[in-house]
Amino acid sequence: MFNLNFADEYILCEGNSTNLECCLECSIQILEATYGRTNSIVCPHDTVFNSTEYNYTNSASTNVSNACDGKQSCLLNSNNDLYDDPSPGVFKYLNVTYECLQADLRNPTACKCVGAGTYISTVPRRKMTEKAYIKGSAFPPLVDGKLRLYSMRLCPYAQRTRIMLAHKKIPYETVNINLTEKPEWFLEKNPLGMVPVLEHDGKIVYESAICNEYLEDIHKQNSVTPTDPYRRARDKMLLEMNSKFTTAYYKALQGLKGEDANSLIEAVHASLVPLEKAIGERGNFYGGDKPSMLDFLLYPHYERIEGIRTGFHADFMPMDKLPKLNAWVSRMQTVPAVKETMFDAQTHIDFYKSYGSGKTDYDIGLQ
Amino acid sequence: MFNLNFADEYILCEGNSTNLECCLECSIQILEATYGRTNSIVCPHDTVFNSTEYNYTNSASTNVSNACDGKQSCLLNSNNDLYDDPSPGVFKYLNVTYECLQADLRNPTACKCVGAGTYISTVPRRKMTEKAYIKGSAFPPLVDGKLRLYSMRLCPYAQRTRIMLAHKKIPYETVNINLTEKPEWFLEKNPLGMVPVLEHDGKIVYESAICNEYLEDIHKQNSVTPTDPYRRARDKMLLEMNSKFTTAYYKALQGLKGEDANSLIEAVHASLVPLEKAIGERGNFYGGDKPSMLDFLLYPHYERIEGIRTGFHADFMPMDKLPKLNAWVSRMQTVPAVKETMFDAQTHIDFYKSYGSGKTDYDIGLQ
């Protein structure tokens, strides 16, 4: 009976209560309920900005299910007594995901009746299309308070920011862009015409490294920036060094069928030597024991190398020459935030082939 | 009798005393003495890192001159009782500039006798050459604790960091580099082979924006970075936008004698429209009332436009099209830190002409 397309997510700030309601002849089905805090956006409060980590939630599912399941309306309470206090001193919220169900499901949308009380914040789980918006398409309306990422599914730069959002567990919605024929409204967001772009409460941020720094600045949880100024400077220098690799990478990719393909591929290897040296000095990740901002900014281009290796029979990162970098890529692919954003080698191959054909398929793999 | 080439600068941390000495038959001449703090490097102390501004000094010249002038040796004391306390709660230092003088000055160097006490830090005012170091030249030895800037006198990117150093009143020495024939040891400092590069206590920082951020991070005085995260993000986006201008700028400069010079110059105007719009919205400076980090990063290329206007009869920034940007450049040239780093239009013209001739004169204007 469950259908996530029609689920709604409700946030109720600590200390408040409200009625959760479905229309007549519909009944509530609680999918999940948690009490605590996993981000700093919703239910803002002084106590939130004094903390840096928001990982503390209790499940409140049983309690809320008991109160609501099968009913047309039920009272939600958001307080420490009901669900215990997972993070004393920090202002919390109740997060409820639920559906309104009809017996025959012939018309599930008609069943929704969002008539919540005064203190409720709505974060509807809208079913947005993954398909790329193209020139001439209508602008997808913004939702108050909802962070939006303008992205392109296979873009390595957008992936940098998708990893950051996943790592920080920041709720957001995605609007994918056809970068060959851009929607007119997209160029109003970013005159440079590139993804990623973040939009939130009238604020626009673009350029992947700037987006990630901005997210780090406004969402303190799960920080990935080194605190030492010299380490920060060195990481930025390594990122600058990495841009030599990305230049060589795209040049080689374009010349794979040409006569000088081998020398172009050699240039990619050479550009990677400083990165191989650095990861050798630093440990499992560029951040040492844990992935840092630099790991997130570097990773996406390297994800694509396996596809180039198998699909185009060109090895941009030979194991014998760059063993540590290869090991780092495998290690990165076990990091939860990275796993959430990955595409498999075959999808990258198919995408690059469509790009090479002059008709890039931005919706590759979608139904 | 004064000759600044032979002056020495001495730093004596608060609470210490030492003898200032010249050799036999030489006598001390105090040039200047201050008590307080104008930077965060020397005499490090816990109290220093809690403060953000270091502009407080008293003149201690009269007091120190009375104690030392004409003597072969004198006792220096660094304490609040003697010079009053210009910044209570902050650890201070006495900064003395003096010469050792002989009656006939036939051999002034023989007169120096640096035999200072245990608690003194030496910051010798070495006479370094302004001339560019070239391939094959010997590495100029580092001085313990002294910050060094690898620069090129006319390089706009190095000027970004020179302005920052001047604004923050950070003591440093300059090593200019011949960028056509680079000294071998320079590529060990920065494998990208570009200026500016900072070197301090074995730490190397390159790329102008990274250098300036690093200086801001480690020297809290005279901060120029916006505190609001979104403002910081917007400034970085504007800097990114400015890179469209610098690309158009160099392209136009190279094509000034070609047939399509006019369209290249038009492209420069077009690239400047977003910058004109932004300064119009922000006020006197990109930082509003006061110059900010962004002003310092943007300014150097615009300084050169007057030279291009008069020396090459090409107007990259026409007054009628970009009035606010023109006014901003004039305003920037009244900022003390900018004035310290400027070259006049004719020097820029001469430098560009030498560059265009294929034999760049890095020592233009020097004796």
C-alpha cells in the first residue's frame, strides 16, 4: 500500500503540538518518525548555532504510529518527555514522514489534506523529475525554505557539491539542467551558465568550491575543513595542482582517437604525480584518517577513470605508476556520502559516448 | 651622517632588557624607537591571538635616544613603566632602529657589532636587491623568522599580495624573479613557476588568493574578509567573474596591433559590465565603505589600464561606458596600502613594450 511518491514529511519544532490530518475517508499511515536534530536549517534556535554536530535523533516511530496510524486525524507533540532527549541543551524537532491512504488507492492524491496547525513547518517530499530541464521549459517553482541544487547528473563539478550535501545530511531538491540547451531561467541564476548552483531564500551560490565552502560555513555539522591555516592553504594549493590534471584529462579525452593519444595519456599520468605523492604522505585520505573537503573536491573526476579504462581502453591512472591514488579512489567509494552520489562505470561510458557523438544524453539511464 | 643601508632594527619583547652595543670607537645613533605592537609575528604570546587589531604604538624615541645616543653601549628596557602602555592586556615589544656610527664613516660596516643580550630578536634591515633573480643565480639565504615574498615587480598577481602585506603592516622581504628564465631554486618553491609565493619558517604558500587568505588567517590585524558567509561567497563569485575580464584583457593586449583589435577591446568592455554593476550596488569599494579582500584582489589589473590607454591608444575601460569602475580605480589609488605598491602608467607602458618585444625587462626603472 505504501507509495513514497505521495509521502509527506512534516517538521514540528520542540515544544509545539499540532494535528496531523488526512481528508475524510483517508487514513494516516506513519512511515517514519524521528525526534532530535540532523541539520541546522529547520527550527532555527540560539542553541543550534552553538553546536557543530547534529547527528542525534531517537526513533519516535512506534510512539507516533500508535497515536496516528489508521486515523483520519491525530495530535502530534514535539517534546522531550514523549521521546526522551537525544541531545540535551539543543533545540530539537519531530520529523514525521507519513501518507494518507485510501482503501482502493484509485486516487491517492485526493486523499491528501494538509491542514496542519500553526507551528508546523512543511517540507513536502515532492516528486521532482530527474530529467534535465531544457531551453524553453517552465521554471520549476521554488518551495519556501527549501534548498535547491541546480545540477547535471553526470557532471563531476556538481558531484562535488552533491557529496558535500550528502555528507552534511542537508535536505535539498535537485533540478537537473541540459547544459547544451540551457533553460533561459538558468542563465539568470548563474550568468556563467555552469553547474552546480545553490539557491536558498533568494540567495544564489555557484562554482563548486565556493558552494562547498558556503555549505560548510552555514551548516556546522560534520565539518570537513582543516582548522590549521597552513593546512587549509596547502589543500587549496593541491586543488590548484589538480586543475593541471583536469586540463590534461579533458584534452586526452578529446584526443583519444587521434594519433597523439598516447602522449596525451602520458601527460595525464605526469599531472597526477604530485597528487600520488601527497596522498602517500597523508594517509588513507587527503584529510588523513577521514575524508576532508579536499577529498570531496578531488574525487569526482577520478570516479570516471574506471569507465575510461574499460570503455575506451585508455588507462588514465595505471596501477603500477599510481598505486596510492588508485587505492584512494577505491577507499573513497566506501564513504557513505560518496556512495550516495556515484554512477557506475558503464553509465559514465555511455554518457561520454553520447557526448562524443555531439548529442549528449543528459537523461541517460532514466525511464 | 645617517645611512639607512647600515641601520639595524631590533625587537625586544615586553618584560625583557638587553644591552645595545656598537664596536669600540663607534657610537649608537637611535633613528626611531616605538613601543607597542603593529603585527602578530614577533614576540608571540597568548594575548596576541585574542586580538584582531595591532595598531597601537607609542613613540619611545626620546626615551631611548636619551639612554643610548652617542654611547658605545646602553641598556634597553622593554616595559610599560618606561613608555606607557598603548594597548593594555596585549603583550608588546620595543622596536628600535639604530646605527653604529664612526667619526669619519670611511668604513661604516666595520662599526657594527651586534652583540645583543639573550632576549633580543634581530630583524636586520638587510639591503636586498630589487633586481630580478635569473636562472643560474645563487639562492638568497633565508633569515630565521623573516617572511619572504617571491615576487615580480610588475606582476599584477604579486601586487595583490603586496597590497595585503602593506595593509596588514606585516614585515617581509622581497625576492624578485625573472619569470622568463627562472632560477632553478624558484621551481622548488612553486612547481607551477608563478609568483607570488610566500615563504616563512619552512612553509610555502602560492597562488595570490591563497596567499592573501593565508595572511588573513595568521595575521588577525586589519581584517578585510567579510564575516557574513553569503557575502564571502558572493565576493568569490565576483572574483570568478573577474577572471572573464582578465582573460579578455590579455587576449586584447596580445591582439592590439591585429585587425580585430576593436572587437577584442569590445570584449573587454563587455566582461566588465558585471563588475561595474556590482560596484554601483556596493558603494565606494567592493567592501562598501572600506576596501575589502575583493578590492585588493581585483585592483592590480585595473591599475594598468591607464598605461594601456595612453601608451597604446586603446581604452579598455571607457569612462562613458564604465564610470563607476573608473571612479573606483581612482579611489583605490588613495588607499595607503595600494599607494605603497603602485607603479606609474609610464612604467607599465615600458614594461608591456619590453614584454611585447620578446625581451621582457624585469628590472625596468632600476639603477
